[in-house]
Amino acid sequence: MIPLNNLYEHFGCSSKEELYQKVAMDDESVRSLVDFIDFSKGQMNSNEKGIVSPQDFIEYVAKNKMPSKNEMISVFCSTKNEPLHLSRYSIHDQVDMKKVLKESLNAGGVSMFHLSNSSISNSNEAEITNYFKTFGIDVIDGFSYNEFSDTITSNREMIPYDLDKYASSFENVSEGDAEVTYDLRNGINAYQGFDEFTSFFANQEIVGCHMLKDNTKVKKSLKVGYQYDWQESFGVIACNSDGEVVSVNELFKGSPNASIVDKKVFTKELLSGEDVSKV
């Protein structure tokens, strides 16, 4: 088995503390990581929204080239139906399917929408649905693209929508930019040690901040620290009587959309510091 690349080794560091110091000093050797962190912070004001209707899905997928025969497009979403990752793959390629499954789980997908060419049989579509369902990813709705009428139809609603109505706003997109996806990361999140470092980064950035005066910094730091976790986590930010953060600790980690919280462990954490006044 080939081991995953290690984040610390990649940047010539031996520990999370050493890597954090380089990031804090904006060292040129960690420029790609600093850029990644800045990008993550920028997502705080993202206008991405959840897919709540067939029209929302069509508006999102219309940015892409439509699936050809034996091809499918899947959009993997969060618990709020927010698009996390888009994949295009052949329904008869098992290696391709496995790659898509891995990508979707790494992106944190818990559900999906799919778009297939109308030439694909119902049995093939059901097979794809069952494949992802086996691994805990439910299909919310399936869509079919008809090349002759240039329409997309929801399997649930059964109303054909004219693609031109949705694709017109993307006429000026160049051919090289046509394949649009919400998965804009540069691969750093796949490195071994990434989760450990980002949670450490959040801790270092938040401790000492004032929860009200530095609220924006706290939120952005938490975003960097935990936005790419594929498991839901529960943590505690403890403050003193002045509202300054004295500790940030992750207590529980669970499934992609749930985390069990034990009140005894939570209370023990609160009582562990004499200066804890607010959480």
C-alpha cells in the first residue's frame, strides 16, 4: 500500500507547531498552504445555496456539458443539500465509479443528485443509485437529459425544463471554463495530517481572542479548522469572565451528519479550568 503524502513532510516540517510558525510568518515555502487558508476564509461570504427544487439543480448543472450516452453527472451535497462536489463518469467503468465514490466521501457528501442521458435504461440508473446507497449516499432525485428536445426532466416531478432558459446566462463562459464545480480545493486537504493541522491552526488563532470584538476572526478560523471534516464534530470554546477565549477543544466526532454528545464529558470539560465563565 502506498502511504498518503504527509502534510508536514511536504512543507519540510517535523510538527504542527513548526508548520504553524511558518504559516504565521507567511514563509514563502508554505505559500500554497497560506493561499489555501486565505481561500477557505473567503468562503465565509459564499453565495452557494442548497438545492431545494428541480430548478435549483438544473440551474447549477446547466453550467456543465450535458452527459453523453452511457455517461452520468453526479452532484454530491451536504446535509443542507449544498453542492460539495461534481463528478462526470461512465456508468460501465468500475474503476471510474470507485474514484467518484472516494472523491464524494472525501468532499463530505451525504446525498446526491444525478443527471443521466435519456438513452440510459432504468435498470442502469437503478444500479447506480443502489451502488451509492450501499455506501450511505442517498439519491435525492435523478434527472434525465434529452438531446433531441434539449430538456432536463426530474424523475420525481416529470416536467421537462428547457435547458436554454438556464444555460443562457453562461453563454460567455469560455470553453476551457465550461466544466464548473464547487470543489475548488487544490488537493492539500488530502494530505495526511491535514485535519490535525487545521484544528491546531484554529486553536492557535482563536485562543486569546475576544468572542464579541473578534467574532469575525473566530468564525473564519473555525471555518479553516473544520470545514473539510467529513465527520460531524462537537467542540467547546471556553471564555473567561471578560469574554476572552481560554481554550478550544474538540470533544466528540461522529458520522457525516450526527455526533453523540455525552453531558458528563461536556461538563467535565467546563469544570477543568477555573477561569472558565462562558462557553
